[in-house]
Amino acid sequence: MAVAELFDRSAENLEFHVDALQLSDENARTERDVWVRVAEQQRVLAVQMRMIAELMGLYRDLPEAGHDPEALSSPRVVGAFDRFVAAEQDVAALLEEWVERDQERLREASGEAS
């Protein structure tokens, strides 16, 4: 659910950002159109993420099934899991970068000097 919440909060911020645009400026109108579309898609994605989380939650208490250890250690399966872990690391690094950037923006917006 945290990922869905992240998309919802991003959409919310884009929606508020759009309100600050000076629409007498053509570039601002273009920016508004882009951010409105992005925010809409983020809201859709947040709903989908919540649905996936709910579905996964329904099966959380399933009894553990037997697995073929040889199949789980096949190069295909290990490779897929390795790519998954690499994607997790990429997301973690990206989020860390975003948090640092956005904390600075928040300090600036609230009038605090860095």
C-alpha cells in the first residue's frame, strides 16, 4: 500500500502545483496539460496497486506449498530473481535521491535555509 500512497501523494502535489501555474503563459498551459495527465495516470496506478495488494493479502495465510529445490535454483529462476533484486536496488537508490531533493524543496518552501 505504501507504493500506492506514494503515487496518490505525487498526484496530489502535481494537482496543487498546477494551481500555481500562471495560465496566461503558453508554456504554463502546456505544463498544466502534461501534469494533469500524469496525475490522472498516477491515480489510476494507485488504484491498481491497491487492488494488487488486496489480492495478495487474501492469499497471505495460504499454507506453504512444496517446491522443487532444483527448479528454484535453475539459472532461469535465479536470473529472474537477480533482476528483481537489482530493480529493487534501483528503486531504493532513486527514492533516496528523491527524498533528499524533496526534503530540500520542502525546507525552501517552508522558508527554512539549508
